[in-house]
Amino acid sequence: MTARTDSRVRSISHRSLVDRVTEELHRAILNGDIPPGSTISIVELCKEFDVSHIPVREALRRLESEGAVSLRPGRSAVVTSLSADDLTNIYSLRKLIEGELVVKATPKLDAAALERAEAAMNEYATIEREASRLAAAHHAFHAAFLDDVLGPADRRVLELLWTSSDRYLHLLLSDLDKGPEKTQARIDEHQQLLDLARAGQTEQLREAWIAHLDNSEKALLKALASRK
């Protein structure tokens, strides 16, 4: 069955059509307005956005590269379903890549980078259950550590993995363990990373970083399993 789109996406202007279509579809998928497993009709999207098929197809290609949709032959795409295997693969790559990058980054961390990380952590601590803000603050925290050692290829790969992680966070946020103790535990994990970085304890920071990612993966897997 082809999913209707008229009640789930908003109209867009003609500025930067591909970017705007991509942004709007990404928003609708992350928010669950177009749920996992839904079929998206390219014809319906063209009507809804009042654009030709070219920007719609290009937007869907971008989203396919992020793993958010799968294009079908013809005029449709399917929103990728949530999968424990996919989530595990995402975090396996993150632990491998980020673990090595943080080893390279620790000796180069300066006061400005640590201040950015602390500001991001403090913002993260004030956010309760807003997925977009949580993801943005979390990215800013991680990026503050890694920015100075990221080459163009590293950055592209990490942004893809972070975007893929975000999708699970957005769609599973309501199923994650709630309560002040869970929130404080996540804040404490970030504080530990910051303290180890300030102390220049490279190997301990790497181990704590991987443990932090491992805890995030387990929490999301638990939330995903609770939906079945």
C-alpha cells in the first residue's frame, strides 16, 4: 500500500529545492510522521511539494545514502525499517572509528576545545526528551573532541553514522528508560569523558568513550526490543 503524504509533510518554498525536499523528508522520517516500512510515492511527493520529479528523486537518493530509505524501480521508495542488526552495525563502526580518533585527538585538545565540550555537555544536561536538541548537543560534545583530527573522509563517514544513530534516537526516544537516575547516568558518562580528556589520560579516555557508545547501543536495543 502506498502511504499518503499530504498529512505528514509540509509545503516548501522553491529555494534550494533539493535541499529543502531532503530536509522536509528527513524531518518527517525522523519524527515518525512517515513511519518505518512506509512506501513513499514520488508522484504524490511531487504534487505535495509542487516540484518536478528531479529534486524529489535526488532527495530520495541522498536519504538512501544515509540508509533512511530504499529506492524501488519505478516511482516509489520505502522507509527503512528499524533493525537490531543495523543498529549494532552502526555502533560497531562508531566504536571502531571514534575509538581510534579519540586516541589521536587527546594530545591535541586545547582549552578552547574542552570549553566547547563542556558547554555542549551542560546544554545536554538541560534537555529532557527533545530528540533533535539532544542529538545536536551530543554531536557538539563529540565533535569538540574530534574536530581537529577529522579529515574530509573521516568527517563524511562519522556524519553518516551519527545521522544513522539519530534516526534510532528520534524514533525510540519514547521507549528509552526514563527517570532522573537514567538521565544523571548519561550526564555522568559525559563528565567522565571530559575529566579524562582534561587529565590527558588517552587510553582510559578511549576505553570510556567506547563504553559510552556501548551503553547507548544497549539502551537503544532495549528500547527497540520493547516494541516487539
